[in-house]
Amino acid sequence: MKLFYKICAGAYVLLITAACSLPFVGMLLGWGAESTENRTMTAMPDLYTAEEDRIDPNLNYTSELGEYYSENFGFRQELVTANSWMNEKLFGRSSNSKTVVGRDGWYFLSETLDDYTGVSALSERGIYRLKRTLDLINEYSIDSNITFVFFVAPNKNSIYPEYMPWNIRQSSYPSNLDRISKEMKEDAYYLDVKTVLQKSAQDQSRYIYLKNDSHWNNIGALAAYNALQDNLNSRIKKYDYMPVDESKLYISQTEISGDLTTMLYPSLTRTDVQYELGLIRSFSSDKPLNNMMDPEINTTCQGRYYNIICYRDSFFNAFIPINSNAFAKARYTRTSKTSPYDINAAKSGDYNIAVIEIAERNLPNVLYSAPIMDAVRVKSPKVSRRRYVEQKCSFIDDGESFIINGEIGDWADLDTESNIYIELRDSKYRSYYYEAFPIMEEDSYADNGFSAHISKYNLKNDEYQIFIHVGNQELTRYTELTLN
């Protein structure tokens, strides 16, 4: 009997040893992992670092080796898939930090949870700053004979909250998107896509978002496209209106993989239903549309009149093939948190229409970097109260513009709806006033920030004093700037 126990114990030790060694052996034999995420896998680190004529030992070798092994060990995809399956089936939860396991086979992006639960709620000042930023873009667009449209692609759980897991509670307070929609409901340039999609989602015969993916499907993209066409048709006289009637399309179903389940189950192919719209492609592109996430995509279409520039994210991937048939020239510029909207490109590129689209989860990113455009010139405030205080900011003269960026001090008694104006006063005491964006560069939650690109095109070659005003057209407090 003792011999039997010894044999069993030895077999158990051998089994555990073999299981623990399997990933390492698999990596040695070349059975490593391939990334299913949109990033490059960590490479094998070097023992030494070479810098000019010096060769030094790599002091970070062990930590880099650990990171390399964690991403490249053998059978990684299979083991990750098995772990994900057990977590979902046994505990109803996700083992991937980017994925949330919902109900009835639905999956959600974890980055949308802050909106869903209300954690990412902007302050009242933040909502005002967001609207004021978009208002200034619209004013600049009008002055440049450009029709501006802004819309938000809703998070999937904003359209289908009923499929979220029961243990994650939706906030009872309005989301950032609902709050900004309420503030902008009277603005013609604002397109309320959430309401459009909620109506479309009432059709229970098909979904408008992919179950296994974080984005809308082609039906959802088509609903947003038609809403955009309706908006432009209501605002542009004799617009060459081109909606797409879904009922007249031959819509077929295909199977595609989703970004969420690909991360969760990298060694399995779990497909989702995609609706192919059967649209005839009338446009041509400057490059093959193999990667819809290219930083720049340009298309042309014969027989159309208007030119459009779109500042967009990944939600626009399904939008591009539909939208490109409607415009003589279309430019799709992919943006991110750190890439500001280059609105000057819309003016210089001969575009009639400018569209900003952003995913709901990224809505605060609008306030991360001020758009690149000439500051809007305004009338002088009617009443001003001088404050003799120190107000620092950064100042750059790039030859074409004065670029000013900073934070308002406590002296200004900043209110929720305070605007920020820059006054340039020349040597003859003539003043030029501009409204700054209420944005502090690289800090979307700084409610007292300001930024402005003031074009030198209409300014005389002179020396200028710079003053900052805080308030509104009826009353401001102001002080002279101290430049860094």
C-alpha cells in the first residue's frame, strides 16, 4: 500500500511538473503566441545595450525577460481561452480586463463602464466647456463657409443596457452624453445619434450593434448616415441629398469575428452576424481599403458636389463605405486623445462640410487638447474690472500665430458659464479681442484652463500687451498676462 501511495505521489509530481513546463517547452519549440490585440508583442530583450562606442549590461533585462515570457509562452492562446471559458461558465465573469461578459451572449467593452455607472461624470463647468468648445468650432466654420456637424457614437450599453450583467448597476443620473444632448438640443450642428439609434433598436428583428464587438454593425452605421444626410439637407440650400432606403437594399448576413471575444478567446473563432448592405460602390479611394484604421483615407466620387472632412475614430470604419458614395471628395482623419482636431485643415482643404464623430466613452477627450484653428474674434466686453494680479501662461510665437495656453488663477471668480477672452493691445492702445477655448492642454478635467491660437494675418507688425478677461460680454474681470 505504501508503494502504491508513493507511485501516485510521484505521478502527481510528474504531472504538475509537466504542466508547469509545458508553456516553456512550447515556447522553445516555437509554439508561441500571436497577439489578438491591436498592439505589437514584446520582443526578446538584449543582454547588453549599445550606445555609440559603449556596450553596457542591460540592467532591466530580468524585468523585460519576464514581460517577454508572459506574452510569448507556449500555448498561451489556448491557456488564455481555457481560463476565459472557465471564468465565464463557472462564475459569469470575464478574465480579460477589457471585456465585460453580459447576458444572453453579449459582451461589452470595459472602458464604457465609467459612463454606465456614472464614474466619469463631468462637472457642470465641464459640460459647459464642452459645449462652448463646439460652439466656437461652429462659429469658425460658419465664418469659413463650412457646415459643421458634431455627433457621438453611443456606447453599446447605452443602446442595449438590458444585456449588461445584473451585478453592474447603471447610474440613475444622466450620463455625459445625455447632459450634453440636453444642452445642445437647439443647436442645428448637433446630431443626436443616440435617439436615432434607440428608435432603430426598437426593431427586434435585428440588432444594430455587434454582440461580440464594441461597435455598431452596418445597420447601425446606416441609421447614423441617414441622420447625417437629414441634418445636412435641412441646413444647406439645394443640398444634393442622398439618403439610403434600407427597405430597398438586398441585405445579406455574413459571419465575422468581434474584437471583444477575440481578446477573450484568442484560440477560438466565435463569430457574430454582420449585415451586408449590398450597396453599389461608386467611389474610388487613394489606397486599398484594407485597413479602415489608417490615419488618413481619401475618397472621390463622380457626379457629387460637396466635399467633406471627417474627424473620426473606429466607429467610422463601417461608415466610410456608405458615406463615400455621397461626396465628391471625402477625407477621413483618425483622431485620438492626444491628436487635436485640425479645423484649419477643413478651411485650407476646400471642404464644404466638416464632421466630428467621437465615441461616447471618449467624450471628455474633446477637452484634452484645444482644436487647431484661429481663435474667434469677438466684440470687446462692455464692462471690465481691472485686477492687478499675476496670471502666468505659456506663450509661443510660431511666425503665423500667437499660441497662448494656461490656467486661470483664483482672482477671476470663475463661474460655470464664464468665458475667457484674450485682449491684444497695440502701441496705439487699439484692442483686439478673441475668445479662447476653455481648455488646459493635456488635462480635460481642468475647469480653469484656456488655450488660443491667434492668427497674425490680420494684425499689424507691432508690440502688443496681452490681457486676459474672464466673464461674459456684460461683465469681465481682467489682468495683464505674465508670460513664461
